[in-house]
Amino acid sequence: MTHLRSLREFIAELERIGELQQIDREVDWNLEIGAIIRRSYDLRAPAPLFTNITGYQGTGFRVLGAPGALSGEGHPLARIALALGLPADATGQDIIETIVAARNKPGIPPRVVPAANAPCKQNILRDNDIDLLTFPTPLIHGNDGGRYIQTYGMNIARTPDGSWTNWSVNRMMIAGRNTLACLIPGPQHLGIIRAKWAQEGKPMPIALALGVEPGLPFVGGMPLPEGVDESHFLGALFGEGIEVVPAETVDLHVPATAEIVVEGHIAFDETVMEGPMNEYPGYNAMEQSLKPVFHVSAITHRDGAILPVVAAGPPVEEDHTVTGTMHAAEILHQLREVGLPIASTWFSYESAMHWLIVSARSDWHETLPIPSAEFARKVGEVVFAGKAGFGVPKVLVVEDDVDIADVKDVVWAFATRAHPEHGEVHFPAEPHVQLSVYLSEVEAHSYRAGKVVYNCLLADLFSTEDRPVKGSFANGWPTDVQQRVLANWHDYGYR
């Protein structure tokens, strides 16, 4: 495991493998940066690092776009893998198994280091010096309601009794020079903690850390159980605690290498208009509504601070890679905990988090001799019962001859194996997020909607020797012929 301890170490590693594009030409924070980031997603181009931003020349401030997006051929999951300590060419299943292995280890708490040595304390702003527009926060989409400074940072908050600290990623829009408008859904952990402060009639202390070490946004997107500290889980993953320092004005610890830290309190009785902002289903957002206010009491930042930015929208972007990866790992952990013979899990990034693919071991029917429909129902009962499955509307259950990280393989298996008449197992009125565009108004506001498991299993339909075999390159030709073709591929004239 290679623990990259800062965003700058991550950027250096991206540059080393050809996954960073420094853009020195002047670009405008007003929509141009967002459009470039979106185009980079579409092309799976290197992550853009903007160094010359209109109105911010001479400040040294920079913007990093697409920090957790997919990359080109050869190492498509490089940004995910590097963030989680793995080689750039790690496979999806390598990544998932690494996360699940850490899930079974005891957490390792952060290590407090001297503030004098912490890069995040190089500049400290208080009182009249506070101005959130000091930083080159872009207006990302043409329909956004404002400039969103928080698209890939960590919201750090703790319960009033100090028993639980939560690290999460929730969007925040600049509302004024020292205020933010915050999306904090009640069912999410940040919303649960805020409710505890509101019950005491107190604003919630919070720190927003931007430009953190690359593993933190991933654990911030992991649906760990209530009461579990995400920073402790990251410590378990790397075998060492992350480095933190005390904040200036709130009783919280923040990542020592963060580029920017915004401190303050979220009011329990005050709102401001927020939105619209595009979200992970991939459609232009239209809704604007009143949201909680974050009053800023201090800002600290590194010299030449780098702000990471996600341009949410159609797949594939960080809402899919981060949330999809970490939710799939947690679901795999839960399925194995109840003893189901599961090989792996994966969210199809291209489905905008709407397809969870569950791969059953090829011997599932020998291990659990029940009809495949019953097996599919058992999978659905586990997935839909927990926080990790809250946003999962559709599950595809396949055998492990399918490469579930390859969307082409998944589409082939779904199309050829799910019976059109009785290949579905339905779950009515399950807890669900409100962002899926097909929901009715009642479903969206009740956080409940129907869900389905598509049964793409074959093992119970055939004897072991008669089961269909995928007619792939690997399965359809003798080994010596495969090796000859691969060895001579360029000689055939292919490049």
C-alpha cells in the first residue's frame, strides 16, 4: 500500500503516469472551467490543473478538475486506485477486495501533529479578513444557482456528546463572503448529527476541509454504519492514522495537509436559498430551495492553495466512481457477513449508480441449493435493508463468468440471461433517495419507492456439465492458438 498523504502528492503521481494536464492558458472561473472538466470526463482525458484563472492571477491559487474520474486505456481506474493506495493498473475487483479487507480490521484513529508543522495553517483568516471569494471557485454549470466551493471536500462534524465524528461529502454553495448554503439531507449521517445539535437548540460546529489527501473523499462516500468514524477506517486501510491538527475556532480536528479549511457553525434555525445544481443521475437540475446556513468563523489555507472541483452530471464522474466504488464494497461486506456465496459486487458507473451488479460464485447452487429467484430475493433483502443500499433501485445478479466491471459484459449478460416474464424480483416501497428522475412526487418526498432485482443466474437451470459457457476469446480457442494470435497481433498489421 502506498499512502499518498496530500493532494499534492496525488497530483505528482498523476503527472508521473501521464494523467495530469496542466493548463496555463487563461481560463474563466465563470463556466469555462466547468465545461473543460465536463469535456475531460467525456474523453477520459487527464485531470486538468488550472493555473491561470481570470481575476485570480498572481494569487498562486489553482483548481484541479476531475480528481476521481476515469482515465484512459491501460489504467482506467488509476485515480481511484492511487487514492486508495494501490497501483495505477489495479482492477476493479482488486480495489473492492482491498476495501472489504480493511472493513474487517480495527480502525486506527488520526494522529495529532503540531500545528506549526501543518501546511493547512500557512495562512489564517479571521473576522473581516474572511471572504470565501478569495478562492477561484468556479460557476460550474450554466444552470447552477451559485458557485459551489464544496464538491469534493470533507465535512467534519461531531455529535454533541463527542462520541461520533463523521466525515462526509455534501455540496455547499457560496451564499455570501462568510456564509455557505448547505445540502444536508436528514437521513444522511451529517443530517442525523445536525438534528442532535438542533435538539439542544445549538448550532452545529463544522469544518470543511478542501483539497485533502486523496483517500478521504472515498471514505467520505462510504456508507459505514452510524457511529463509525470514517477517518479511523482510512487508518485501517493504510495501517496508520492520518495526520490532523486542531481547528482554530471549533473543537474539531482537521487534515494537516488540507489545501483549504473553512470553519464555523451551521445554524439550526436559519436558512438561505440554495441550488439548483446538477447531480449524479445526470440531468440539468431545476430545483431551488431553502437550506441550512453555514456561518464561517475562520479560514486557513496553504500557500498557492489548490481547490478540487467535480462537475456533476452524466456518467462517469466522481459521484459515480467514489460513491459507486465504496458502496459496492460495503454491500459486498454485508452479503458475505450473512454467508451468501458472493464473488464480488460493482456499481456500473455508466448507469449513474442505478445498476448494482452482484456476482455470485459459480458454485452458488451447490453451496445453496435453492432456486435462483429465491437466491436473488435473499440478495435484495440484504442490499435494500441497509444504508449502503438506500440509493440502489436496480440489482443485477449474475454468475462470476461475467466481468462485472466491464459494462459491455454486463449488458450482454443482462440481455441474454434475465427472463423477460419471470426474471424480476420486486420489492415495493423500499427506502430510496429522491433524486431518480422517474419517481413520482409522493415517492420523492416520502423517500420510498419500488426496487427490483434482475435474476440473471443460470446455474439452477442446467446440470454442471451442461451450463452455458461464454464463447469468448479465452474460452473459444485452444491456448496455443490464443498465444499465437497475441504474439503476432502487430504482425497482422494492427497497432
